[in-house]
Amino acid sequence: MPEQDILPTTEPACKKKGAPIITVEHASKTFPNGVAALQDVNVTVCKSEVVVIIGPSGSGKSTLLRCLNGLEEIDSGHITIDDIRLNGNKKNRDIIRQEVGMVFQSFNLFPHLTVLDNVNLAQKLVRKRDDKEATDTSMDLLNKVGLGDRAASYPSQLSGGQQQRVAIARALAMHPKVMLFDEATSALDPEMIGEVLEVMRALAKDGMTMVLVTHEMGFAREVGDRIIFMEHGQVIESATAEAFFENPGEERTRAFLSQIL
Ligand code: ADP
Ligand code: MG
């Protein structure tokens, strides 16, 4: 085989997990202010895989996640999720938004709605479920995140960790095929981080496909099948969690890890 045919790709093939469900090919995005937030990014995520994105502030992690659920659009390249191409077509974008759940650093719950109504809302509006069907789903998920007894509470009556668990239940209620977490524990007091990570850990164990940005390196190593390191809008390295932390291939990855570990 000629040498150019066996060049290593930066993306390991889907080995122990399922077929690819997310493919990002040569994706670039420059904001109107001239910031090149994504530069020729290539990422493949397989079904049931947990991919952790790490990198310095401003490296494009949030932009990548936001492009994956259609909150931002790339300027060039391709993003395909579950065989649906995000290509500026509004119908496709609406489907992707239903299939891709996202949890943010700020919980974004509606303060004037109870926990139950927060989790019910999109199910009724978007999925057109009736009250009973939505409530059954919500209660099931609230029990799963350990908050079945807080369904009638308002967000302001909950701790940050509890609010974030409601936000996760709300995203799961749409039955997404992929869950994105953007620094889901960064706004929490230290004693509440564990309870949110526990919910994320259980989801990963259940086989949910997850892409997450986190500063919790212990968690990344434990739960991540693969770690992607980004800098200046580029994917610098993508490796199994073990290889990434034990033996990073890139000097820039080593420099970053030596600062934070
Ligand atoms: P990270 O999540 O890794 O900290 P972001 O994806 O938020 O990085 O940002 C990547 C770069 O794009 C940063 O330089 C940031 O300032 C810039 N950026 C992000 N969002 C916008 C926006 N809406 N308009 C202009 N610049 C933005
Ligand atoms: Mg960010």
C-alpha cells in the first residue's frame, strides 16, 4: 500500500462502540468580529461513545457544541448527526435540536414554573405530548436524577446541584440521541459537583452518546472513552482517555496538562 494511504488519521475508528452518529468534517466558523472560533475541525463520535473536549478558555469548545445542536452555524464544512445534515436547512435544524440535548453551565430553568412544568414544557410544545404522557415521562426522569420529591418546587427553592439535575432531566425528556454538556458543573459549589457528575456517569453507563466539555479531569479520565484537546479553534489531539493522560502525543497537549494537573 502506498504510504499516503496509511497516514494515521487523528480520529480513531469506532472500535468498542457503535457506528458513527456525529461527523464533523472540515468545519470552520469565524464570528463577525473576525475571531476564527473553529478552524478545519474534524471529529467523529460513535454511538454510545463519551467524548470529552478539553482546552484553554477561548479555544472553541462551546462554539463546537453549539454548532452540534444548531445554535450556531458553521461557515464551511459539514456536520452530520444521525444521518441528518446540518446545512442551513431549517427543517433539519429543528430535527437536530430535538435529537440533541444540551446542558449549559447556567441551568436556564424558567423561574416562574415548577420543576415538573419545566420538564414538561418542551415535551408538550415540541413533542406535542398530552399532560399525562409528559408528566409520566417527567416524573420518571425526576426520580432518575433523585428529585421526584421536588416536582412541585420552584427553581429558586433548589440548590444549584438540584437545579442542574432538573436541567438534565428536562433535556432527557425529549429522548435525545445525543447529549451535550458544556461545563455543566462549573457554576456549582464544590459540594454539589459530585451529585451532577453522578447523574452524568449513570447516563454514560446507560449507553447515552455524550460530548462534554469539563474541567473535571478525574471525571474526564474515568468516564471519557476519548479526549479531544482543542486550542485556537483547532483539534490538536484526539486519543483514548488512557493514552491522552498517560502519554499525550502533542507538545501543546503536554503543556496544557502540566498547567492543570
Ligand atoms: P471556549 O468554550 O473554548 O472557551 P468559545 O467557543 O466560547 O471558547 O469561544 C471561542 C472564541 O470565539 C473566543 O475567542 C470567543 O471570544 C469567540 N466567540 C465566541 N462566541 C462569540 C460570538 N457570539 N461572537 C464573537 N466572538 C465569539
Ligand atoms: Mg466555553
